[in-house]
Amino acid sequence: MPGHNRDELTAELKITPSPRAEQPPQAQVEAVMRAAGEAGPAAHEAGPDSVVLSGGREEVLDAARRVTEAALDAGAKTVEVRVEAQEESGRFGEAGGRRGSP
Amino acid sequence: MEFLRPPSLHEALEAKAAHPEAVPISGGTDLMVEINFDRGRPETVLDLSRVPELAEWERENGHVRVGAGVTYERIIAELGEALPGLAMASRTVGSPQIRNRGTVGGNLGTSSPAGDGLPPLYASEAEVELSSTGGTRRVPVSEFVTGPKRNALRPDELISAFRMPRATGPQQYAKVGTRNAMVIAVCSFGLALCPERGRVEACIGSAGPTPIRTPEAERFVEGVMEEGGLWETRGPIGDAALRRFGEMVQAAARPIDDVRGTAAYRVHAIGVLARRSLGWAWDEYRRGGE
Amino acid sequence: MTRAQTTPTPTRVGPGPTTFSPGGIGESVRRPDGVPKVTGEFEFSSDMRLDGMLWGATLRSPHPSARIWSMDLSRAEAMPGVRAVLTHEDVPGRKVYGMETPDQPVLAWDRVRYQGEPVALVAADHPETAKRALGSIRVDYEVLDVVSSAEEALAEGAPELHPSGNLLRHVRIRHGDAEAAEARAEVVVRGEYEIGMQDQAFLGPESGLAVPDGRGGVDLYVATQWLHVDQDQLAESLGLPHDMVRLTLSGVGGAFGGREDLSMQVHACMLALHTERPVKIVYDREESFYGHVHRHPCKMRYEHGATRSGELVYVRASLVLDGGAYASSSTAVVANAARFACGPYRVPNAVLDAYVAYTNNPPCGAMRGFGAVQTCFGYESQMDKLAEKLGMDPIELRLRNAMKEGTRLPTGQKIEGPAPVAELLEKLREMPLPEGPGGGTRDLRELPGGVSNTTHGEGVVRGVGYAVGFKNVGFSEGFDDYSTARVRLSVTDDGPLVEVHTAAAEVGQGLVTVEAQIARTELGVEKVSVLPADTRVGSSGSSSASRQTYMTGGAVKLACEAIRRRLFETVAERHGEDPEGLALENGSVVSDGRFVVALDEILGAEPIEETVVHRHVETFPLDEDGQGDADVTYAFSAHRAVVDVDVELGLVRVVELATAQDVGKALNPQAVEGQIEGGTAQGLGLALLEEIQVRDGRVLNASFTDYLLPTILDMPPVRTEILELADPGAPYGLRGVGEPPNISTPPAVVAALRDATGRELPRMPVRPEALVGIADGPPRRRPQPGSAGYGTLGSLEERRDQ
Ligand SMILES: Cc1cc2nc3c(=O)[nH]c(=O)nc-3n(C[C@H](O)[C@H](O)[C@H](O)COP(=O)(O)OP(=O)(O)OC[C@H]3O[C@@H](n4cnc5c(N)ncnc54)[C@H](O)[C@@H]3O)c2cc1C
């Protein structure tokens, strides 16, 4: 059953590790996963080299930037970022909202 | 998978001699479960359900010889007087569907410590009849079952029958399971009184690697009866002796913890079953004298 | 030797429409699939076959937590008869899925997080070949530490299952001022309670047939609960647009929440698209235990404060749920647990915290009752404890605090419409008790232990217990919950016909019958045809949350009303009648009982069709203090359990379960009774038997040999009292029916067990060990002969020796 999770934004980051970097490819991906976990919004692995961040617009955009930086710092060759707005989130009422009646 | 379906015992034994790897199937209520669970994929299956000799039973001077293929349902319907303990155990097996198909031969073949057919056979010191083209040998059931799901059957042999004395006194079988039907025994207890020999015979099920006889507890009660002349007077045994019997049976149990129950519970429950079963059997004996 | 027989297989699959003449609403209508199911003629999804069909099978991780270093598929690929061997690399689209949080791999890549996690797929000509191929795949696992409980997962330094940690959601509710209220509490009771992992144990295991359309798309025939949420996730993971992934519901053998998440759907479609052949996947029972989510195990700590007269002053509760390895619907379940943690009572102050954590246990998600089952056991145990401490009758205490219309929940939400908690309890109190355990010879089947001959009356003690529970109907917390119905009124050679088309899943609850009854009632047409549910019509939402009659029944009603309006406009135009005065009766339009025109005539060759979307009132998310109007409406039920316990052996015979439930309006009374009895049986199962036993992440009893469901000898007759207090906001005033009985049964049974044994019984299911006071766990020292005070007796040998 679907419940409260209708996030405004999700960002998927896909990393191509560089074989020539200081750290081995596996370590580059792990560094990115760690950064994603610490970035704030909910982070989930989405494949061997992908992570999805989901949450509010500002926090996701913010986190996407930080994770991208972490990837580059770890030596990754490319980071593909795909940001998607959730269709339904607009219909989502305000937290703590009340019905019309007083 | 090759499927052999001999029409007679003779041909069944020949088939087994020719295909020692063939796995016999009677009711299939154990074997088919194994196959469904992918725990074994026999190359050859030897169907015994069409062998008429295996589906017969007969009286043999004070004993009953029961073909390995006689179903629980028939034991309940036809052998309730001659083998009441086994009939009671049969009533606790599975569901009507299982009792219509399942056989004591299959129960012996599986040799599970939880098999409900086994404690009555152990208590009455039944013999298992093993046949091959070379002949037939009889093995006491306690030697036939060599460990959990292990037995003394040779590759060229089939279980043709078991043989046990006709009941001469009350018998009981009680089984603890967490559900009120269709349940594998958490522990069980079989008991037979043999007034003419002054004997009490008992066996624990599902609380050790094999069914377990309880000689010390049996000798204790026999002593109580002998001492009080109870076989003759049919007087009450007394609570203290019943309890002591339960405790001595408990002491013989060697259960383990598993998903069905803890060892501690099994020991506890065995004691209760032993005490109650002896009480019921003795009450019946006393009423028999009225 | 016998040869395997070949029976011809059909070249088309899929269910047809169900056409019948139902009664109107309020009448008991027999379900059209009832007889075919009993006679074995009904086609379940596992029965479907198609020419040239392949069989799919799934390789699953034997480890609850491991890293995958490599996989060798070569032997499987080389096997004759094997048509495909696929891994995560072959997932065409998104490699993860999930209804709320896509965190679950379609196929694992470098890590597995629970025992049974899918790792690879095989399609083969024969199911046996597929199984053997699975066995030949070599996976190099490095076994990792197991996080085996939610507490462990939330402890400092626990290994993290997912990048953002193990806490999946914390719901915090602050209501009133509990601290200030503590001073007013004259009596305080505390308790810790626990509930094990129940399985839905639907009888028809997961199964479906995927048929490629030759143009890159796929049709999936599947037993599921919500076609469109499957379609969304399939489209994502297959990398296809929605119109290339079409679903049709096929015969469902029960669901209870366990079919809300995907199981074999993506796998079968991947294999079908890859091989360009139809592919069928059917789980066996063991695989089914690994193939779907379960009910959340939960540990609860409660503190109730009350005045000496028994008025609740405050409740504190901390709930910890084990979510297992992936999110599933955990975040919604934990919110339900929190919102209903105080029960259907007036609680002016509350501090509630509910946590759900990732662990290496099997994933948990939706199951009948959805979070409300767990807490009902907690708060009802507390109410009994409080009653005992106050020396009060447990029903009296409940009546004193019973919620009613206008009561505010801890979320601040006001109960609109009837909340008949007191009425339900009064009804139960009025029902006569069954006869006591008389002496004499009783049928063994009526005694604890049943036919196993464990007692002839010895040790048998009677106990009686009560419980009341409630939960929300429909989806909460701001979710856009709707259902779509397309209804068509036409004239056939046999007269007028109504066709009803929705995507709502008939999972056994009787939806097809109810849809037809509504159409019959609203349009006055005898013959109704319910079309197979599929994705050619808009979403109906899930057959869960006790919502489908409310939501899809409501949608059918609206669609019929729209048709009626159009029809009456035409009649008004052509016959000069006032549209307001018109009605439909027995295939005719009438005005004040006067015949105006036959439907055949007015419709002619022009059928009327309407597609309508039905939404319930808007709901809102909870804020940081857990405040908000999160729910649509509520459903209530109460149970009384009468048990006989063999207190020496800890065996139980439930003698009777009596229940009172408010259903708002019983559209099909027979089906309502069926739901109540079924939910009650499932509740009895949870109280006494049903638990997936998990040790260190491993399931110990993935079969019906050791996962015990109640049999007919365990399930007593149910005495049912149905109240019909209309819910003002609902179609026909109806409330959901399916879940409440599953909520209030377990605590009632446990209360009766406590009554009989005098033991605390803080954990469900209650095992015989607990009833006789032997702790679960490693065996203690065995009792020695003589330990019970009979040492002096000695054995005969010993006595002779003396
Ligand atoms: C739902 C269900 C419930 C059950 N409940 C119970 C229960 O309550 N109590 C209980 O004890 N058991 C129970 N069982 C297990 C089973 O029914 C019994 O063990 C039964 O006695 C097996 O008999 P069968 O004829 O079906 O054996 P089969 O399955 O045909 O065979 C069992 C084994 O014995 C071998 N075998 C069979 N006949 C011979 C022969 N003549 N010679 C040599 N080997 C042979 C087979 O090769 C196989 O290894 C249950 C099973 C099911 C499926």
C-alpha cells in the first residue's frame, strides 16, 4: 500500500569509475555510496554503479551536487545525473493539514 | 524416471533384485513430499500399491501379521480390537486423505522418530518382516530402526509385513502437537498392558533419535502392581505411582530443541502423557473386571 | 513403465467475463466462482498454459547477508532445453523496484540482504530442466554479518544495509501534555509485548504467464492485488512505455496483502521478452514463503496512566517493527501502528514513537490489518492489565474509555460519523456464553489436543477474553487514492445488459459479486456482466486497506448514476417526462411507478457508456508531531474468545469466537459473514499457531509442515452480530469489512488464555511452552525422578534392596 512517500524530486546518479584513478573502481563506487548515505535525503542503491536520492527539491539538488563532488574526488571518470519530478507530489497536501471543516 | 508397477509380491521382489536402486512407493505420503521438496529425485520408482499380498492381514496364533501396504484407515476399521494401540495411533495420523493412503510399511520405511506408527510397534515388540528373492528375515522393530530416518533394510529387500502380539489388555496412544489435527508429533507416548504376563510396555515417540523404550519406568510400575497384587484385585494404582511413572519416563527421553518445540517442553509433556496414559489404561483394566 | 502424457495446450489464455443475474445490494448473493472453486474447475493463474510456453525459475540466495563476487552461468547455459539464463545485467530498465521506495533489486548484483533474494533467472522447456539449470549455476558468495533484529539494526555501530542507514522510518506522535498528565495518573501499568512474523499463507502461490506480443511489448496474466502499481513498476524495470506492458488479472488464490509487492512479474516478462516465447512462473509453497513479504514482527513497550475510577489519562508507547531487508510498504505500516497505538479509546495525552528498521530478515510489508494488528495486541493487553490493577471488569473499563463520534485521535483527527465501540462491547456482553466444560465423556474433537488423545478432561480450564480494535479504511497520509469504473448499458438479444469493467482485483473477497449487485440496483437491469480486470481501464487501486467495495463499488455506483442521468435526459426529451421523477425498474423506465418506456426501446442500438473516477475525501500527511487528518474513515470490531486450555500440556481448544462488527451497510451479507469468519480464523492462527520462525536471518519453517494454519478442529463456530450504522461519507454508508476481524481476534484469544492460566503471555503466537511456564529457549536441566516429592517411593529394585 502506498503511503506517505511521495517525494518531490528524485535524482539518480550513475558513476563510471576510472580504471586509471588512484583508488580501484570498487572503492570509487563505495565512496559515492558513502557520500550518498551522508548527504541527507534518503539514498538507495539502484544498480552496481547507481544511487538514487529522493526527497524535497532543495535537499535533493543539494545532495546531488555533493555526491557528484565526492565521485569526482574519488577519481570517477563520469557522473550521469538524472533528476525527475514526481508527478503526484503536487496533489499532496501540506503536512499536518486539516480538512475543510473547522 | 522409470516407473515399475509389479502386480504381485513375487514380481515386486524380482524387480527390486533387478533394480536395487529403485525406490519403493506405497501411499506416497512421505515420498511425494520428498520429491516435491526436491530432496531426492529417484531414477526408478517401484510402486507397491498394486501388490495384493502387501494389503492383507491375518491372525497367526496370538499374533497379527499385517501387510506393509495396509492403510491407517483399514487398521482403524479392521484392527481396532486386535491392535488397539496401533489403531489409536493411526487415528492421530494426518487427515482422512492421508489415512486413506498412508501405510505403516511406509512409516517404517521412513523411520522418522516422529512416526506415529512406531511407538505401538516398539511397545509390543513387533517384528518387521523383510523379504527379498533370497527369502525372508524377521527383525525386531527396535533393531530395524537404526537411527533418525535410517533402517536396516538392504537394497534388494522390501518390507513385506510386521507382526505383533494381539492385545491382551488395554492400550493407549497419545500425541502432543501444537495443532488439534494434521500435525507432526512434538512428542508422543504408546502404552500396552499385558495382564497375563504382568507386563507394562511403553515407548516414547518424537523425543529422541528413534522411538525409545522405557524399561526402568515399566519395571517400576510392574513392581507396584506386583507388590500390591493389583493385577488380581484391580485396585487403584495411586497418584504417587502414576506420577513416579511419568517422571521415570521423562528421564528416558532424549529430545532436542527444534521448530516444533523445545526439549524442555518435550520432557515435561512426555511425563504428563505417560502419567495420563497409564491412568486411562489402568482405569479401563479396572472397568474390565466389573 | 509409463510415458508422460502430452495434453494439447491452448493457444490463447485469459479469463472471460462473468455474466450472471445477481440480487440487488443488501441481498445475500452467491459468488459465481464458488462452485467452480469447490469442484476444481476454476482456473487459477497457476493453471494457465499456452502452446510453446517455457517455464521460468528463480535462483535465490541461500544466505541472509552476503557479497557476490562472481557468478558462473556457463553450465546452465549449455544445458539442453535451457532457453535463457539472465542476471541483473539483463534487466532492461531500472534495476530496482518498490511500491514506495525503489530499493529492492530485480536481481541482486553485488550483495544479497535476505535469504531467498533472487539472483538469477532461467527459462527452459520443462520445469524440471529449469530447476536443474538453477542447480548448476555457481555463485561465489562471501558470507557477511547478519543483522537479525530491529533492535540490533538500530544499535550504534550496526552494519548498515542501505546507504542512508538502517532506520527506515520513525513516526512520532505528541498529543496533549503527557508529562503534566502523569501527575494526575493514580494508577500506572507497564507492559512489554511482542508479536511474531505471520505469513499471508494464501493458498494459490505466486504465478503468472508472460506473453510477448512480437512487437517488443508483453502481456502479463497474473494473480495480483493491484494491476496498475504492478504495471508502473514493470514499465520502469522493463524500460518500456506503459502501453507496451499490459496486465490482466488471472485467477487469484487469496492475497491478504502478500501480493501487493512484485514477485515473479518482472522476471517472467524479462524471460518472455528475451526468449520471444510465453513464459510461465509458478512458485511452490517453499518458494512462496521466500517470494512475498510478511507481517512485521513487532516489539512494544507500553505505559498507561489512569485515574482510580478507570479513566485513561495518558499513554506512552514505543513500537519497534522489523522491516526486513527492503522497504516494501513498511513506512506506511509503521505509521498505522503509531496512529492506532492507543486503540479506540479517548486518550487525552499520548507520547508515541514507532520505528521500523532494515534487517537481514525476510522483507515485511502489507498483511491484513496493516500495523493495527500489532498494536491492538499491545493496547488490549494493557487494558486488561489496567482493569486487573483497578479491580474493574475489563468490559467496564473499556466502556468507560470508549471512543465515540467526535473523539479526537492522538493525531488530532476528529472521528466523524458513528464510532460504536461501546455498542459493540455491549452486544458481546449480551451474547450468552457457551456451555462450560461439562464432566462425563466428551468427544475428543472438542478437547484441547483434539484427536491426539492427550486429555480426557484432565487439566482443562475454561477462559474468556475480550478485545476491541479499529483501523483506517482506504489509503491515508495524503495519498491520491482513487478508483475507476467503466460501465456500459446496452441491449442484447436477451434484453438489457450492464457491463462493468474495472481493474480491481477479485482476490476472493467477493468484489465481482458486489460490483454486479451495485449495477443491478442502480440500473434495474437483471443481467450483469463483469469483465476481466485489466489495465485497459484506469486504476482501481489495491484490493487492500478494506477499501475495494468502498472505492471501486463507489466508482461503479457513480458510473451507473452518470448513465442514468444521460438516459433520463433522453427519456425526458423524447417522452416529455420530468427527469427528476424517473426511475429504473426491471428493464423499464418508470415515473412514480408508471411505465414510461422499455430500456430496449429507448436504448435501441445506442449503448450508453460512462467511465468515472471515484475519489475519497482528501487526507493529509502527518507533521513532525504526528498531527494531521491522515485518514478517510475507520472500521471497528470486537471479539469475545472462549477457550479451553489443558494447563498441564499447554494445548488449547478455542470453544467459541463471538464478534460484533459495524459494517455500515452489508452489501452482500453472506460475503460479509465470510470475511468476518475468515479474518477471525486468521486472527486465531496468529494468536496460537502462525509464525515464520527466523534465526539469524534464516527461515526455519518454510512449509505447511511446520508453518501451522488452523484446521477445522482448531477453528470453532463464530457467533456474529453485524451492525449497520451508516458512515455518512461512504457509498451506501458502507465501511470496510475485511481487516477488523483480524485485528480484534488475536488479543481476545490471548486474553482468554491469560484468564485460563493466570500467566502473563506477553508474546504471540502463544506456544504451549508459554502456557505451561516453560520458557522458549535452550533446555534447562531435566527433571530428575523424585523431584516432585515422590522420592521416597523409589523403584521396586531399590525398595527390595532396602
Ligand atoms: C499431510 C501429511 C500429514 C501426515 N501426518 C502424519 C502423522 O500425523 N503421523 C505420521 O506418522 N506420519 C504422518 N505423515 C507421514 C506419512 O503419511 C506416514 O509416514 C505414512 O506412514 C507413510 O506411508 P506411505 O505408505 O504413504 O509411504 P510412502 O511415502 O509410500 O513411503 C515412505 C518411505 O517408505 C518406503 N517404503 C514404502 N513402502 C515400503 C516397502 N513395502 N518396503 C520398503 N520400503 C518401503 C518408501 O521408499 C519411502 O522411503 C503425514 C504426511 C502428510 C503428507
